[in-house]
Amino acid sequence: MYSELPPRPDAVPGLWAHQSEMLRTFAEHDDKPDVALELPTGTGKTLTGILLAEWTRRKRRARVLYACTTQQLARQVVAAASRETIGTALLIGPHDQWAESDRNAYEAGEAIGVTTYSSVFNSNPHLKVADLILFDDAHAGEQYVGEKYGVVINRRISKDAYDAVLGAVAGALDGVFLERLRASDPDPTVSGDIRMVLPLRQPGMVALLDAALSKLGKPHRYDFAMIRAGLSSCLVYVTYAGITVRPYLPPTHQNQLFNGARQRVFLSATLGEGGELERAFGRSEIFRLEQPRTSPRPC
């Protein structure tokens, strides 16, 4: 497919050997629901991902999404695809501001939809389910996915919300620490301290926490909607500066866009060995394709 793309003066002169090998290896495992590809920065990761996405779109005649961590990176992917004469549809920012032509091209499977993690992981995704979703920079996924599945309350910005949630988990905190948290001025001895609370192990605390969080306004209301069904499995991290409520594993199985895809592909600079990707994206098992050992020379 790559050799048949119309040539462009600014396109790369050819694929590196390790890119070709990775693409061939992926084609042998394209039936697996979750696949991770290890391609360190500087080894042509973006082009490999674009070609993989376009190959899938053509082969299956289906919708394909390419998700980036930021809007800037999404634009860079669109530019890189353009240099290879591969069609894309840029779907970033508020959904009501997406170009109608781009939305239609993606929904009809005529172009790769390029979007951000935040458009995939939210309480109401406005993208139609894709056959394949490719996540670029998946090694940073825990930061971008995790923050979508959690309620983060900044004491300075939302003092009333902080006090309400602190009251709900107060029973699990020691008296001296709690007293200092409630003080109007920060105590230097606890300003950097953090406590982790497991509400499920405290009688009645899940109900108290649910009641406190359900009364919060924007933006916490939308954040809470993402985790409310699994609140009993959440952990609460308490500091003087703020409180964070989040599950140990993000409940991505509740996300129709993410869970409804036939396949999810994770492009990562490093795959890790301790199940980091699985924890970050809430998947039980991800098949790994490690970086090929062939030298990175054009072929």
C-alpha cells in the first residue's frame, strides 16, 4: 500500500527496515483486540501509526480513529499524513465546532479521524464507534486517561467542595491530621503530607462520599459522572492542597466508544514490564510487539 501512494516531494524517501518489519508483524496479529507497538521517539512512530491506520481503513472499509494526547500533536499527525497523501479528518476541540466535512468523512470511513484522548474519554463522546482506535504516546496514557476518571478538588479554587468531601472521609483520618487540614492557614508540618483512604473499608463512607460528590457543581459534576458507578472501588487521596477521588483502574469498559472498537492499538515509546499499559487503559491483557532488532535504515 505504501509503495502505491501518490508521491509527494516532501514525503519521506522510504520506510526504515524496522518500520516495515513492525507493520508486517502487526498484519499477522490484526485479529487481537488490544495490541501495543513499541517504537521509541525518533524511530518513525507517527508514520508507522498512520500507515497502520490507513491499511486497516482500506482493508476493512471501516472507521478508524487516531487519538493523540494534545491538539498540537493531532495537527502534527494530520500534517504528516498529508505529506504521504493519506486523507484525515481533524476532530479536536468542542464537538459542535468540528467541520461538517471532516465529521462526515470520518463517519463514512473515507478518512482517518484524528482526535484527542479527551474526545474519547469523557462522559458523552460525540464520535461514532470506530473499528480501530489507535492511541499515540500510550506510555503517557495514565496521565491523560486517569485524569478523565477522577474528581480533583483544588482547595484554593473550590473550598466549599473541599470541605464537603473532607467531611465525608473524615472518619478515616487521624484527629491531629484532620484538625490541621481544617485550619485556615497551612501547617508546614503537614503541607506535603498525603493520606490514602479506602471508603469501602469504612462503614457507611461510600454513601457519605456519594452524597458529597453528587452535590458538587461544574466541572466536578461531569468528572463524578465518569466514576460514580464504581465509586465503591475508588481511592481518595487527601492533602492540604486538595483531594483526589479516582479508581485504581479506570472503568474504560463503560465507555462505548473505547470498548466498542473491534481493536485498540497502543503506540508507545516503551512497553514496560509491570502491566503499566493495562492499568492505564483498564484492559486485562494487551498483546505486545516489541521494537524490531533490525537496524533503522531506509528500505
